[in-house]
Amino acid sequence: MKKALRILFRLVVVIILLGIVAMIAIPFLYSDEIKEFIKEDINAQLDADVDFKDVKLSFFSSFPDLRCSLDEFSITGRNEFSGQNLVKASEAALDFDLLSIFFADREIQINEILIDQPHVNLLVLSDGQANYNISKSSNSDPATVKQEYSFLANLDKYQIKEGNLNYVDQQGGTRIMAIGIDHSGQGKFTQDLFDLKTKTVINKLSYGNKKVQYLKNDRLEGDLVLGIDLENGLYRIKENDLRLNALRLLAEGTISDRAPAYDIDLSISAPGNDFKEVLSMLPGAFTKGFEKINATGLFTLKGVVAGIYNGDTGEMPAIDLKLEIKDGTVKYPDIRGGISKIFTRGTIAGDLDNMDGIEIDIPEFRFLLDDEPFEARVHLENMESDPRFDGKIKGNLDLNLVHKLIPMEGVQELGGQISTDLEGKASFSQIQSGNINDLDFGGVASVDQLIYDVAGQPSIRIRTADVDLTPRSMDIKNLVGEYGKSDFTGTASVENFLALVMPETTMKGSFDLQSNNLDINQLLTDEEEGMEDTAEDS
């Protein structure tokens, strides 16, 4: 009996050793077949060039699947996008069902995809051509497409590590940059109905268009569960926990695939109600030291996004966003003074595909800055064809204290006092017409010991300046200041001064300036740099 057990034990050991040897040897024995499948088959299906430096095959990291790792993986465009990388990654790994490779009657199945350090560049040209439309089957029969991509049918997990994304839409004027992307998703993709569970972290997210920068280097992180109905093209948000900087957001609703468009019905809210959350959205505020800010107060945020999104026609959904802040305070423990009694309410509403239909209304905005009152209001409408504004600003600002409480990116020094009492109501067409009788604008302002120093630019100092505004002109008296190494004193009177915000409108004026030292080299250098920036932007 003992002899039989010893023989059985040895047999088991031999089988295990043979299995380990097979697991090591099989990837090398079949490496050529794997390489041929990846390069030839994928390149045949794409209107782009897929390449990689080396292939590594292993059982151990993904047993019982076969892991195929492609080092220095890249997808490069053709034709108009020749030589431009669509994707470039240090590694792209795919976990194959091993049996599906060995048996001809089975379709090759990929169970998991891992992409490490990808750099993704998405580009839409002014004529609408996109570098990511690389599938040769994009215009084929749906049944054929489904058959050609059936090797992904068993995919149930994917992961992106330390990725970067750059999206530029020259046609729509939109740009998105995302740096430091860690994202993973898991779901039963073989089923028509399943939940997709995702985790996402983006260290720096920027989003804007030619006119407005909505996000700049903001942090996004969150968990999201989507209920997916593939048969009906319906995607429902079931669970989510999202944070934009410190702002916690909650989203609900559905997105329906109505190819080539999407029917969107979403609502968003901020369940936290903590004023410090919304404070983190100010440019430059969510940086090192943000946790030291003593910020209190309540805020509410509610919004709806509803309608059709169609990238081909430019149709966009409508939005209705409401924000209110009450009893807000901002103070650092080591800084004397602070901001208190912050109150504001505002709305943004209208169709996103028609800027004339968007209205921005902030009827109240007030606070105390070191016990000095400040108040403002603004209403903007018809912003595409003939922008109209109605606003008021009144109060005293200690810019040194403002800069300490709310740091601004790139600003090395900001100081001085500004006192304002301005009110205006006009449209751009009224300004262009030059008919001052149609304008309702006036007020006074003064500047005392202002300094504005931005990295890489000459500093600006306005020691004194008194400004008087009327519909007819902007008169500046007692002007004393420096720009870099140049000093100046004098007076000025500018007609049609609102043309400052309208590049195509002529502005006239007279200046009486004196200078003891004028650095022409510095002035010319700054002008040339400005021209270069303009050329790059265009």
C-alpha cells in the first residue's frame, strides 16, 4: 500500500512539473501564431498602422488565460493624419482564452485589456474628419461588423494606467486635456443587460473652447455604475460618487443611443452643501494648503441637461443650472482679515447649440472683505449675435488680502486698493453704432498702489489713478505708474472705451504722458511675443 502511494505521489509530482514546463513552453511555441494574429488581423481591419516593439507571452500573470503584452504599442494615422500618433503606450496587454486560440472552430476571445501609460491624441479637423475613425468596417453591414469584432465578445474587464488624453476639435473649437488618468471598468459584456462598474481618477482635467475655459487642471475622481441595455441602446446611471476637486457631485438619469445622435436626460446636484467644496473650483484655489483654509457656509447646486446631442449636425441639449451660496466665510489661521457674509445666487439656462438662447443671471453677489462691503450683479444674454449685459459693481477691494486668501495661478504678487462704483447696461450693437444716447453706463473708480506681477512678464504698478466713466468717454486723471523698467505719468481720455472688449470696433482717444525712463527694448519684445502668441492661437 505504501509503495502504491509513493508511486502515485511521484506521478502527481511529474504531472505538475510537466504542467509547469508546458505553461512556460507553450507561449514560446505559439508566439509566432499570436504575433501573426495581432499584427496582420488588426491591421487588416483598421485604416491605420498598428505597431509594437516586442511581444511577451505568459500564463502566470493571468492563469488560466494567456497574457500577451505588446511593448511600445502604437496606432498611427494614415492619409490626412499620416505620421500622427493616435495612441502610443508603453504596454498594451490582452488576456486570451487559450482554448479559443488552439481550436479552429472557436472564435478567438479576449477576456481582459490593460493599457499602461497611453498617450491618446484625438483630432477633429475643420472639415469634420476625425483621426479616430479608423475602422474599415464603419460603413459595413452591422452583422458583418459584429462578426469581425466578435473576438471581444467575452471581454469583462479593462484597465488604463497613468494615461494622458488630448482632444482637439477644430470644427467646434473645443479642447479637452486630461493628465494622469487611472481608469478601470468591469462588466458582463456578453450579456444584453449588465452593470458596468467603473473607477476613475484624473489628476489634471482641462476643458474649454475659443471663448471660455470651463476647467483648468482640476482633479476628477469617482466611482460609477452604469446599467447598460445593449439591445435598446440605453445607458442608465445607477450609482455614482463623483468629486471635482473637493466638490462632490451626484448625477442621475439616462443616455439613449439614437444613432447618430444621443438623447440625454440627466440631472446633477451637490449633496454636500459645504461652501468649501465650491470654493475649490476657483482657479488656483485647489492647491497645496487648501486643507488649511477655514471656509464655512452653505451652498446648493441643481442642474438639468436634457435634449439631443448630435456631433454631425451640431445639435446640443439644453441646460438649466442653479447655484446659491449663503453665509460663506473664507479665512486662513495665519492671515489677518478674511471674507465673510458671502451671498450669491445665479442661473445659467438655455440651449447649448444656440448661444443666443443662453442666459446667465447673477442678480446678487455680495460679501465683506475685512469688513469692507462689496456687491455686484450681472445679466448676460443674446451672447452670439448681439451680446447684451446689465451689471453693477460697487465696493473697495484690498488686492493684497484677496491674493492671500485666494491664490491665483501664475500671479507672484498682487496688491493695492481699488475702489469702484460702476453701473452699465448696453448691447454690442449699441456700442458699435456709436450712438451714446442709447447707452446707459457710468460711474467712478480709483486705484491706489496697485501692483500686478505675473511670472515671465514685466510687472505693472499703478501708484495712483482716478477714473470717471460716462457713456461718452473714460477719463483718467492723476495717472502715475510703471511698466517693467518704464515709468509714466499723465492723463488720458478715451472715446467709445467699451471697444476694449470688441476688437473690430474703433476706439479713439487722447493721451498726455510723460516718462523719465522708457525701455523701448522691453516694450518691443513684449509686443513681438504677443504677436507670436496670436499667430499660434490662430
